[in-house]
Amino acid sequence: MGKVTGFLEIEREQPFRRKVEERLLDWSEIYEPFAENKQREQGARCMDCGVPFCHSGCPVNNLIPDWNDLAYNGRWKSAIHRLHATNNFPEFTGRVCPAPCEAACVLGINQPPVSIKLIERSIVERAWVEGWIHPELPEVNTGKRVAVVGSGPSGLAAAQQLRRAGHSVTVYEKNDRIGGLLRYGIPNFKLEKHIIDRRIQQMRAEGVTFLTNAHVGVNVPIEALTSHYDAILLAGGSEQPRDLKIPGRELKGIHFAMEFLPQQNRRCEGDEVDAELAIHAEGKRVVIIGGGDTGADCLGTSLRQRAKSVHQFEIMPKPPEQRADSTPWPQWPLQLRTETSHEEGGIRQWSVNSVQFTGDEYGRVKQLQGLRVGPPPSFEPISGSEFTLDVDLVLLAMGFLGPVRSGMVEQLGLALDKRGNVATNGEYQTSVEGIFAAGDMRRGQSLVVWAISEGRKAAAAVDHYLTANVERSLQRRHALV
């Protein structure tokens, strides 16, 4: 514990955000630099609890009190070693994770919690600047070959862990660039893509092979993997969007969020988007259906594209301003969360159900008809609450229903669980021997930090499977001799 009285003397601080009118003019990250002395002060607020609940709140079980203390004492190089011990990509979680560790912080019982996410990001960015992050090559190559399908946070974490264990690893990515949801789902104002690129460069130097435009089960036959690799790890994410099956859904101008967001990320990469397929909010009256993180990303993107107006509707009731009694500490709290995009504009409403779209003579959406509803599970319509709203662009951001079943999953004949995700045993192995699954494909739609955790655990399971197979082969060989 670096400073015994730190939590009594120092208040929680966060970096300032750039002014709204400034940040809406670009796609850059929104936070201002934060002085090193303030970073260290925030580390001093950590109480080094006897039972650090932040560990249980963090899906990768980060050694949070350890590196808080190291940061406070200016031992940044030791801090990055402790941080990397549990998390391959703290620069990702330090930007886009909602910080369940902070929700579980003991100090948070009666004070603002420790700024854990800020300290995590400060440590890793300092390490990049100082040149402390470099390729970590395996001591021995096992000769075993592993295919990882999907290059999101789960697939990347698994690939790095497996390569460092000495296996030959090839990552298959269906898109033209590596990164999965990090690359084409999260807007640049939350995660600039050079942050991904420097990790990919590190992993290439470690010996990981990346294949892009390689859609397994589509333009890459399943047999090309099953006949060549000793193990396959599926980390393709949860990409089956929840649809809104109401009258008028077929009208032009109604799109899934993951049709809209990747296009802007491609523009930021310098790509041209086909004019006939382009989805753009400029000058349009936009409605976003869904109140979660993806909906907030659509909001921030629409505002930067100069939408005429933006409404965001959520069918659930408005959460309380403070932690709800139903989710006491150290549980993840039910409470109102205001994303940075909500500060920038738009109208946000709860307990709204969309019931019909109507269009013009050209088949383009022009109005949304909706109404207010009561609480779940019945969502009873409230009489007299019906309304009509003029709209030019509708973005559906209502979550995801598991992995896409057609293609790879069906061709492999994988069993699914009750939620429609790829079913696995306690060792992350699917119903087909030698094929494993991790991340949202196995767990369902979740957080980046959970994806990294899943990737690391699945990599350990794959490594155990490959090592056990080697041991069994040696035992049989010795028995024959």
C-alpha cells in the first residue's frame, strides 16, 4: 500500500474530455492528456484491501492493487509486467471496458471508486512510449499447428498465448484487416486503430501468421483447416443481430448497427465505400432502436456525420441515477450510464416500443409509429401514449443472438447450447474433438475484457490438449518398445 491515507486525502479524478464542439469535428479519441503526477496520485487511492474485490470484478483477474501501488511509486516498468501477467491488451480494456473492477472496488462502498481503468491505460501507454513492450518469443517450438478463426480480442489473446507456448499459430480473418469488432465495430473516437496495429506488429514478430479475406466455410473450405491443423479454435464472435420484425421492416433506410458502423470505420481507414451501399446520416432524421453501447456508438457516429436529428429509443425503463438496491456492492450495478456520445447530442428515451414503419412511394422509410410501455416482463402498452415520428434512417442496435449458424458452424456439425451459442465442455472443447470455441461465439454477446479472458483460458485448454496428445503418443511409443 503506497500511501496509507491516500483514499482519505485524494479525490477521484479523470482526464478532461475535449469540448463537444471540437470532438464532433473529427474521429479522434476524446480525452485530453493526464499528467503523470495525477496518474500516480490516483494509484495512491487504492487501499490494498485484505480481500480485493476488484479481482473478482475483473474477468481477467487483474492484479489491480499490485500495479496501483507500483504506479504510485513510479515503478512503471514493474507495473506493466504485472499488468501483462493477466491481460494481453490492457490498452484495449483501458479504453473500451466499462470497468466492472471499479464497480467492485471496496472504496466504492461509500466513496467514488479508484480510477482503475485510467491507471491501467496510463501504465500500458507509458510502456509503449518507453519501449518496454516487445515481442516475446517462445523458448521451444512444439511443432504443433493451431488455427484460430476470428481476430477479435478473444482470437488475438488466444493466438498470442498459444504462440508463446511454442505452437505454430495461424489466424483466419474474413475481413480485409485484422481486429474483428475492435477494427470494424468500435468507432475511432473510442479506439483509434493504430492502437490495434502496434499489437498486430508485435504478434507478427512473435511468429503469429495472419490471413485476411479468409472466410472459413465460405472461401476457405473447412477441410483446409481440419486436414492441416492439430487443433482449431473458433473465436468468430456473436454476429447474428436481433431483428425488429414489425410492419414496414422491409423499407429502405432501415439497417442493422453493424451494417452502419463498419462503413465509417472503413472511411477512417481511407477506404472508398460503394455509393449504392453507403449508409450515411448526414442531413437525416435518425432513429436508433436500442439503448446499449452499440446504440451509443451509432449516436456518436451519426452526430459526427452531421445528422439533422437523432432519437435513441430503449424499451426498458430508465435506470435509477444511483446504484439500484437490487444490485448491491460488489455486484455490477443497475444504474443510469451516460456515455460520452450522450453528452454530444441527441434525444434519449426509455420505455418506448416501436410498432410500425411507414414509407413513401419509393419504398423508403419515412415514419416510425411507437408507444410507451410499462415495465418488463409484460411491457404493457400505455393507453394514449402512441406517437408518430418522421425519420429517414433507422439503426437497429438491439443486441445479438449468438454466432452466425450458416457456414462454418453448420459445416462442422457443432452442437449449440440453449442460447444458440457454440456448446463446449469445461475445457472449451466443442462437440467435435480437437475443435475449441471461445469468446462471444461460446459465451454470447459480452465485453471486450470477457473476450480476452475467454481467449486466454481457451488457449490454456488447447495447449493442454496438444501436450496431453504428445504425452499419450510417447507413452504408446514406449509401450511398443
